[in-house]
Amino acid sequence: MDGNQQGAESSTAEVYLRNTWYQAAWSYELGEKPLARTILGVPLLLFRSEGRPSAIFDRCPHRFAPLSAGKLENGVIECGYHGLAFDGSGRCVRNPHGPITSAMRTPAFPVVERYHGIWIWFGDADAADIDLLPDLSYIDDIPESARILMYMPTAANYRLLTDNIMDLSHADFLHPTTLGGVIADSKFRQYDRGNGLVAEWVNLDCLAPGVWQGKIPHPAKIDYYIDVEWQAPAVMTLSNTVVPTGNQITTADCYKSLHNMTPETDKSTHYFACTARPDHFPDDSSKMKELLEQAFLREDKPMVEAQQRRIGDADFWSLRPILLNIDTAGVKARRRLDRLIAEERATSAA
Amino acid sequence: MDGNQQGAESSTAEVYLRNTWYQAAWSYELGEKPLARTILGVPLLLFRSEGRPSAIFDRCPHRFAPLSAGKLENGVIECGYHGLAFDGSGRCVRNPHGPITSAMRTPAFPVVERYHGIWIWFGDADAADIDLLPDLSYIDDIPESARILMYMPTAANYRLLTDNIMDLSHADFLHPTTLGGVIADSKFRQYDRGNGLVAEWVNLDCLAPGVWQGKIPHPAKIDYYIDVEWQAPAVMTLSNTVVPTGNQITTADCYKSLHNMTPETDKSTHYFACTARPDHFPDDSSKMKELLEQAFLREDKPMVEAQQRRIGDADFWSLRPILLNIDTAGVKARRRLDRLIAEERATSAA
Amino acid sequence: MDGNQQGAESSTAEVYLRNTWYQAAWSYELGEKPLARTILGVPLLLFRSEGRPSAIFDRCPHRFAPLSAGKLENGVIECGYHGLAFDGSGRCVRNPHGPITSAMRTPAFPVVERYHGIWIWFGDADAADIDLLPDLSYIDDIPESARILMYMPTAANYRLLTDNIMDLSHADFLHPTTLGGVIADSKFRQYDRGNGLVAEWVNLDCLAPGVWQGKIPHPAKIDYYIDVEWQAPAVMTLSNTVVPTGNQITTADCYKSLHNMTPETDKSTHYFACTARPDHFPDDSSKMKELLEQAFLREDKPMVEAQQRRIGDADFWSLRPILLNIDTAGVKARRRLDRLIAEERATSAA
């Protein structure tokens, strides 16, 4: 064991899947003011023109001032330094100092708005097909009064946050007073669903986790079904079904939530989550908020950020992680994503 | 457009012109206490001996403690760690532990005091000719009650700050309420003057900028003449003449101001400015100060620092900036300086 | 003198002596709660099991969460992320998710507790002989009421702190009001004692330093004897004898103190000190504390940290320090340590 030897662990520059949609923001984050946000290491300016969202490289091609230091008027961003103005396609539409030439442009990225979110595409623009978006229509189906949208910037690589969701066994240890206690002795399965990967836990006749205590009749024994479906690059949908033990299950008993990880840089992530407030939390939004903050902000975030600091610049695999059965789904997701990235690079090199 | 591709932009270690005078401070900054300041990446200690300024490398040659952590007495700096003392020539003048040897010295730099400033020379000491100072005697000619000396440390390369002054068109966009509004439709000329470069804007019968509003009779139509003379490495003198439209111009109508950029590091600059309070601001120094702070501190500084952050470690030209006519003078200054640096390096290599 | 030329100074990755004991903590620092501390660049978790101290690598081998984010129960550290638990030998003793395999371990390091301190060994575990500890039994001999243990983290390489103690002449300049004033005109000797190096200063019939003023009869003339014994890697014992001039010396007049430097990283050090409150400070602990804080915290620490900042990443010798006679002992200690490290590396490479 050697401080110096640790330096020998290999480090890799992050390579991202590009021909895919990344969530850039929740719709509510992008109002009348532009939003400056770095995604996949690229500083972007998101803004709306007649309601329609755009994303352009946040750097004026003239002297490289950030366009986010300028102003938005009539769907056009005017650079705050010398007044060149750009529309959502990145083209210069106003040059106060002379003619507009074709070189006067800043890169623009395909953007769509769906599922209450703004989505961006970094790959080949011609391939930016809206049908390639994952089906998250359940978000739209949640009544607005029950829909909780969260944004949590996290100082960790997005794959560590994928691991966190694909292995819910962590809840028993990291979230013992709220969500934990039912995974350890549950029945686990992992299987494919289309292009996605599913991790599933079932625990019949178990004691309800802390968050359900007092919400269902004593002694609060439940049948607990949860599965997570992962889709590349890091879109995860949890389906959570909890009924008093032996009760018949209806579709109304199933709550879906989104955990979507968009890389900001190789060591930071935009964590987007959507949860539905269950019926038994009807008038209790402060309680629900407190619970989410406990689990997300005070438990998941510090742990995953500490994990990232310990990993530092090292490549994850070069540290030779121990593989447990609980890692099955997470490791499969990592490898599936690796393969997709490798295929994409092979194609673009061809 | 690729976050990774950005890494491919070339980055260069800053090379400075050395056989030239750089302003190290305003005279008022260097009182009885020494002044520690990094210039061209070199940590320096500036201090006075019998009033005469000196500049020595701020590191004791014994154990490398900063001499600025010591004390100045009778024109001699005593290291606070082991008591070796150095005079303004960098020679050790006291060794409490034994004899003084010729190795006991810290580098010293030629320094002169002129135009209310302290000037330093990093090149060949034999070539440090006071006559090579730019002629800034206009600073001495400003009545003391009207002379405003400013020092603004700025986290940006000094060439970005040169660009800022050599292209005053930015005033229309960055300083719209104070200085802007007259450049856009002015007549522009660029020409050489001796070793210097001049950028000139003339706008006859235009509306006075915000700063003049209320100072001259309604409707405040003016004839506006402004030119900037650049001298290497980054000394710029603005000559500003404003008269009510059609008035005869006298030399008294011309106000000169200095904008002088001394590199601290490759990403930070000591910005020295001297302006003259015009006659029509006679008893209104707080108003003048507010105006300068608005333009310098709250508009120029944040924009140029944001520009520097967007450029990061990349070489400016490797980012392929768009060239507009407004960049004529700034680009010429960049190239002139490049040529001077290249010539100096060729000479010293010969 | 050139900012760029400074970059040419060579920089070296720190290499440490490994087959030696490093002080990791004072015993009082390691109570019921674990202590996370980086030593020689290795993040460690120190904790007690049935009173006995252990030190393990502070990173879970599963997903690399810091074990210090977990909890200690019954002498076992449970990872806060997924519940794997490790004992003081680094072996996994509980895996809630399946069988325990031999790969489930985190490196552990030999640890002993002696002289009111916790000591750790980074070299070959078989060679971790308790008899290799330096003899610091004088610490145990200090009556508890007079024993003052200090811990001062310092942002400087440990060798700079060794230099500081091996050359006490700095006291005259850095601690003039408390400890200084007797070294300058003392008689200095340097000699070997076993494997150690001794620096000795004797000053007969001198004025007592500030700290003794008012403690001994006017005119406070004293005979002053002080020596420092250095043992690798950076364990230094000061023996301080002060008697009114001409008095007979007894062993009771000699006060010993420890100055022990454990590298945290190549630019930071855990500074452990033990001093004995002399008899003439009997009921005056606040005065003694104030004095130590003045010398350690407000004088030594800022100066050595400033020295480190000026040295930066450069190798100390590449800066060509001037060698004075006062550096004799410090330079010998540096070279002795260099030789020990070189021998160790030669042996391990053989």
C-alpha cells in the first residue's frame, strides 16, 4: 500500500455517448431568462424564442465572451461585449459593425421539450430523432398537484449515480430511517426489457420502511415490489408498488419515478428526478419534501461525492472494485453503455 | 462541437517583452511599508530606501522565505526567518551568522519613478534606459485636484485588456448609460504614430453620452473626437475631446487618460489608469468615482474576466476569433507586440 | 531572472522512508470515534477495538466510499454505503449481500501505542518491530499535570519543519520576544549520537530570553544549554537546561520536549509536539499556552508555510540554497535521511 503507487492507477478522459438525448433542464427552469449550463463539458446557453427552446455554445465567436453575459431580446441573444446577436440556430443575425458573414456563428444543438423537460443532442444533428427519446409519458400522467420535479447538481461522475440507483440495496444502509429495510431479504432478479436493463426486488410480508410507518395500518406488514429500468445513457425509471400484505395489486398502486443523470463534466452531474407524491401523503407536502431532502441531499449526495473524491482521477476499473451480486445490474449498465460508446466511435471512425 | 475537442486547442506559455518598462505601481502605493507584488510571474518586493524605490526578488536565497515576511529598516530588508538583510540592489548587507559572500544575493531589477508611478525593467539591466519610458508627461500636467489614479487587479491576460481599450466600440454595448452611444456611427481611422498605433473615432453632431448629459446645454449635441495611442507593451493613452456641436476646439478641451496593463501572471493583470476629472465635474468627486466604478469595476472587469474564463488555457488564435473591422487596431497591436517579442528572442539567442 | 525560467527548476515526487514508525496521532485524539487522517499521502482510518488502535486504508474495496463515512460498532467499521464491515486487520467480517471472500479486504498497517501516541508503519509489516521506536520515555516521565501535547497541522513539507528545529538560530529572529536572543552568540557544536544527529548550543552568562524574564532573579543572567537530537525520519528531542549563571546543574534542570514531523502529503505535515511546563510556570497554564501559540501558531507556522509557497513544486536543492554554518545540522539530517531512503529503495529493488 503506497501513496505513490496509487498514482499508478490509470486515469481516462471521459468519453460520452453522443447520439442520444440528454436532459438539459426541467422546463420550469427555463423561463424568460436564458439558462447557462455546462453539459458533457460544453458550456451552453439555453433560451426560448417564442416559447421554443434552443441551446447554443455559450461563447461569442468574436472575442469569446460568454453569451450568457449578454441579453435576450425577441428570441435573440446579443453579446454584452460588442453587440453581435445570435438566434437559436447559432447564426449571427445582427452585426453592428459591418456585414454578416457565414463564419459568424456559434455551434447550436438540437433541442426538444418533452415530459416537462428540455432535451439536448450532441451527436450527428441529422440523427436527432425525437422518437429516440425514452418513453417517460408517466411523468405527464402524474397529476400536477402530485408531481415533484427535482434538480440536484452533484459533484460526482454520472456513472456513480447510475450505480447508486441500479443497486437499491444501498437504501438499507444509507437511508435506514426512510426507505431502507426491505431490500436485504428481498428476492432479486435482473433481466432485459427491450434495450433496457431491469433490476427487480420483491419482498412479501415484510415490515414497511420508515416512510410508510403511520401511513398504513399497524403492524404495517406489506408486499413490496420495486423495479428499476435503465436506458442508455443514464435514464432510470423506478416502479414502486406497496400494498398491505396479501392485498390485490392494481395499476393505481404503482408509482413511477425518474432518476436521470446528465454529465456536466467528468466529475459532476446534473441529477434530474421526478417523483409522484403518493395518495397517502395527501396534504403533507412539507413532510414529503423533508423526506426527499433527507434521502437525496443529506444521504445520497454526500456519500456519492465522497466516493468520487476517493476515486479521484483514477479509472474506476483500474481500482479493481470487488463485485458483489448486488452490483449485477449496475455493472451490466456500465458495460452496455461502454459497448454503445465503442460502437458509436467505431461508426464515426469508419 | 465537442467538449473533448476543445482540449485540442493549443495552449502557449506566455512569453513577455523584457527590454521595456512595466509599471509596477503608482507612487502612492509605495509608502513606508514594502509592497509585495507579482509581475510577469515573478514575486517581487518593492520598497523605498531614502525615498528611492527598489525591486528585488521576494525570496531569501538562504531558505526561500518570502522577504516580504521580514521587516524594512533603514532601507534594508531583514528576512524574518534567519535575519539575513538585503539592500535595494539585492546584495546581502548583514549576515548574523558569519561572513557575507557574493552568493548571498537576491535578484534586483532596475526601477525608476516617474509620472507618479514606479516602473520596472526585466530585461538586460544595461539597457534599462530611462529615455525608453513612454512620454506620459500629461499625467504630471494634470492638476493634482483633478488627477485620479486607479489600480484595478483583473483576472485576465493583459492582451485582452489591451483589446478592450483598442476597440472602444465596446462602450456602446458594455457602458451604454455612461460612455457609450457615440462610437457606432463615428468615423474610424487607424494609423501609425512613431512606434505607436493610433485608433481614432470622430463623431460630429451626435448626442452626448450619458456621462455628459446635464453637463452641457440641452439638447446636448456634441462633436466627439477620441483617439487611443498604443505603445508596447500595453501602454495606452486616450485623448478625448468633446465640444458642443460646432464649437471651436482648443487644447484645453482635450483630456488625456492612461490605461496601462502590466501582466501579473498569464491570466491576471495589474490595470493602472489615470484620468483627469473634467472641469464640468468640479465639485463632484463622488459622482465621478461612481461613474468610474460603474464602467471599470462593474462592467469592464467582469466581462473581461468572463472572457478569460471562456478562453481558459487555450491560445487566443487557436480559437480562430472572427475578425471585424473594429478589431483592426487591437489586432495590429497584438501583432506588433508579437513581432517585438520575436525580435527580442532572436537577438538574445544570437 | 525570469518567471519562465523558474519553471525550469526541477521538481521531484516525494519518496518517503517506509520501514520506520511514524506518529499518526496523540493517544488522546483517538477516542471512541474513528479518526480519518492522511499520512504519507495515504488516506487512513484510525480506530480502536477493545482499546487497541488499528489503521486501515480509508476506502471500501467495493465501491470506494470512504470508510470514515461509515460507523464503528464493536470494533468493526461498517461502510455507510452498502454495509460491508471490516475489522482492524482490514478483513471483511460482514457482507450483508453474500459470502465473504479473501478479496474483500482493505489494506491495514501495523500500529502501536506508546509514549501517549499512536505510531504507524508503512513498510514491510514483518519488519514492524516495536523496538525500532525511538526512545521517548521522557514523555512518560513528565508528570501529567506538566505534560503539554500539541498537534499542529502545517501546510509545508516535513523537511522544512525539520530544518526549523535543527537550526534554532531562527528563534532570535522569528521568536524575539519569547525564546530568542541567546542563540546568536552561543557556542555551537554538531556531533553524532548513535544513529542520531545532535545540534548543541551553549551560552554562559547571557541575558535570559523573554519567556524567562520575571521568572528568575534580576538581572536574569543565565547559563543556557540546549541540544536537539534528530532521529530519522523526523523525530527531534530538545533538551533545554537553564540555570542562573554559575549555578550547579542537576538533572532536574533539564527539560526535554518532542518535535515530531509526520508527512501528510508532500506539502503538508502533522506536527506533533510535547513540552513540559517548567516548575517556574506552576499555576500559569494560560500564560504557557499563550506563549506556545505565539511561537508555534503565529510565528513558526506562517513562516514555514510561506516558505513552502515560495518553493512551490520545485525541488529544494534545485533552487540552490545558500548554506550557512547554522544549516550544518539540518543539512546533515536531510542527507542522512536521503541516504536511508536510497538504501531502502536499493534493498527493496534487490
